[in-house]
Amino acid sequence: QSRYTVGWDVFRSPYKIDFTVPMQAHLMVAGTTGSGKSNLMQGIVYALCHYNRADEVRLVVFDVEKEGSDWQNFDGVEHLQYSVIANIDQAIRACSWLEQELDARISSKTNMPRIFIVVDELEEVLGHKYCGHVIGRIAKLGRSQGMHLCLGTQKVVRAIFKHPNLENNVNLRAVGKVKSAQDSYMAYRDWE
């Protein structure tokens, strides 16, 4: 299953996302501390694990800023490709594997499990040049290869301006309370 209810729309109807739809293949969740970013992303991950077997969905979870503490409940879940990634050295190793996996999928065209890459506090991972390169490649090429991004950020402007592949390819955006009007504008500007 790839379709999940994540909340209510403005008409009070359940709002569902479907990662198999090209315009919903990647998700960016923006908001300040305490706005519910991690809760929304964790809810999606719980649903992925509940509705899919580990041979259907694999997870790579990055929580570098808080050294894995916000995602420690997921350690040991059979869907995880790695334990929750808690530092930049682990992130580099995981990104190396993700890039190899992306290249293998592009060349082989075989049916493989979907991979969901969850990055809580995106800036921490994008701050490393190689990790930013890999996340950008997955944003650009991953949707057709069954690789999906779920990205949490407090700083929408910085994430999008530094990495144009995110602006062009992460079309599904959920925005809570943000610090500036510019962040809010950047989060929604492609929908005007």
C-alpha cells in the first residue's frame, strides 16, 4: 500500500497522499520546532510499516541533528535498512549505499521494494556536500525507481535555494508554523 491518510483538508475531508502518483512521490514537511513535523513523518513511517511487509518497503531514517533520539522507537523495526542514522559519518555511508542502489535500479529495471528515505531536520544532512548531492539525485530520479523522500525542515528557503532539484521535484509539501513569510511563500509558490 502506498496511499495514506495524513490529516484533513480545508473541507474537513480526509487528506490522503499516494507516493505512487508522480506529483506526490516526495514530501517536504516544513515548520518550526514543536509544529508537528516529526509527528507527521513518524505517522507516515508507522503506516508504511503497518501496511507493508519488509520485503515490500525499506526505510532509511536520518536523525542527525538529534542523534537519533526522536526516532529511537524505530530502531529494530525490520523495515529499516540501517539503524536510525544518528551522525554524519553514518549519513555518508547510507548516502553511498542509496546512490549505488539508485544507479542499480536505473540500469536493471527489475521489481525491487520501495525505499523511503526519511530525513528529519534536512539542513543537517544537506550541509554535507556529498549527502546533498545524493538527496538531490534521488529527488530528480528516484520517483520512477521506487525511491521516495520524506523531508523535514525548519528552513524551507535555505533547503530549496541550495538544492534546485528539491524545488523542482519535491512537489508535495505540508507546512506548519514557520518563522517567516518568505518560508511560507517558498513552500507554496509552485502551487500558484
